[in-house]
Amino acid sequence: MTDNLHVTEPITVSVTGAAGQIGYSLLFRLAQGEVFGDRPLNLKLIETEQGAEIAKGVAMELADCAFPLLNDMMITSDPNEGFAGANAAFLVGSKPRSKGEERADLLAANGKIFAPQGKAIAKEAADDVRVLVVGNPANTNAAIVAAHAEGVDPKRITSLTRLDHNRALAQLADKLGEPVKNLSHVTVWGNHSATQFPDATEVRVNGEPARGRLDDAWVEGEFIPRVAKRGAEIIEVRGRSSAASAASAALDHMRDWVHGTPEDDWVSVALPSDGSYGIPEGLQFGFPCRSVNGEWEIVQGLEISDDQRAMIDKNVKELQEEWAAVKEAGLV
């Protein structure tokens, strides 16, 4: 472990939207020790007043599993209580987009959710808190949290790009006829939206460059749009949005953040830009990252072609427009 707590001490984990589908898929695997190993776990389930009633049933099921690592559990609608002492936080709950709703209205509505959570995290969470925003629009929601989490290092507030990363890996593995475990060096740049840029330029199979095995027509015409629109595809087939895969990706993100990534690979993480690759500083953006000593580091030195730059710039523009809408709504 890379945080300051002793291994024998419980770790406190807060989960918003705990009664929802993603929260339901997430909590049981957390309690099994998939992320924090053999650390005892104190779970704080944060929900709306209405959702808290449903969360009671989830808590009953968690209790009935008799997980040896589940040390304590509480349900609350008070963000201050819910984030008190949190070493890790999964911000899952958000307002979904309604039919015909403008993105600016969605951003404004979610700002009213995530701004108070940022304030509560700053006031109550542990100094070593790691925050992962899952609720969409995740990048901008994370930026809202960071803007209101005064005193919290912005690098400790991230948003979920790992789902897109995992989707990209799955599509590439299928195309190449290889198991996922043989693939590495996949990147998803930018925003968790249809604009995102799944990038296969650096992909390797068993350490060897695989780009020559991928024709440009497939990459541009099928791979990139299919990864970007995979969520919509699943809704069309399943009738509901991704839940188990989103939860699994959130667990992957937090586990790698705590325990580190392989030395010969990286993963995709959305975090505040430090100016790398010409991305405006502070913009919550998906990058290739490694976790070193418990901290995310952006991979440096990748060559960016004109085509890649155009895709990256499209994401920069979209995220800047989202942030402008948030500011116009007076949420920061």
C-alpha cells in the first residue's frame, strides 16, 4: 500500500449513488477486497433521501454476504457525514440526461450535485483521499468537484476514462485475435463522450508494435467510433446503460492508483492537465498515465501526428465549452 495508514487499520471508502445499478455492482467487489487487498473496509453509502431507503436493502445484502473485510457500514444523505474520514471516494451518483435536454442544462443540474460534494470532501475527507468521478458528464463533474474542494490537491480528483480504455482493449483483442492480457499501450484521450479519441497508434502485442496489423480503414471507420459509442450500443441492445462494466472499470482505476501500474504499460486516466501534449493546464482530460508510488503520472514523450492532434483538439474544444457553460450557470 502506498498511503499513510497502517495495513491493519480500516480504510474508509465513500460511494455516492450507492443504490443505483453501478453502485450495486461496485459495492460487493469492494467488500471482497478487490481494490484495497486485505485492508478492513468501512463503507459509507451516500444517497438522496429517497435513494437511502433503497440503499438499506443493498446494505442488508452486503451484511448477508458476511464479508470478512467489511468492518463497518453506514447510509447517509449528508455529504459531510458521508465523506468524513474518506480515504477513497467513488462519485457515482449524477443526474442522467433527459430526452431533449440540452447539455448545458445537464451540466448545470449536475453542478448542483457535485459542488456540495467537493466542499464536503475538502472539509471532511482524509488528507490522502483519492476521488474518482464516475457520474456523467464525468470530466466536467470532476472539474466542478475540484473547483469546490479547496485545499485538496487537484491531482487527487480524477474521472473515469478506464471504461473507454477497457472497451478499446476488448475491440483490439477481438480484431487481432489475441487475448486481452497480451495487449498493452492503448490510450483514450480527452472527454468521456462521443468525441473521445481511442488511440491505437502505440498498441503492442506481447511487447511488439501491432499497428501494422491494423488497417487504417478499420481504425478510423470502426474502432474509434465504436469505442466512443459503445455505451449507446449497449443501451440499444440491453435496454439499460452500462453498469457492471462501468463498476469494473472504476475498480480497475482505483486499484491501479493504489497499487501501481505495470512498468511496461500504461492506462487511460482523466485528470487535470499539467500542460502535457499542449492540453491547456487544469483541463480535466484523458491521458496515458502510470501510477507510481501511489500517484498518477502522465506518460511523456509520445509523438503526436497531425491526425492525432486534430482528434485531441476536438476534445479540448468540447471540454472548454462544457466548462464555459458551467461558469455561465454560476456554478464555479
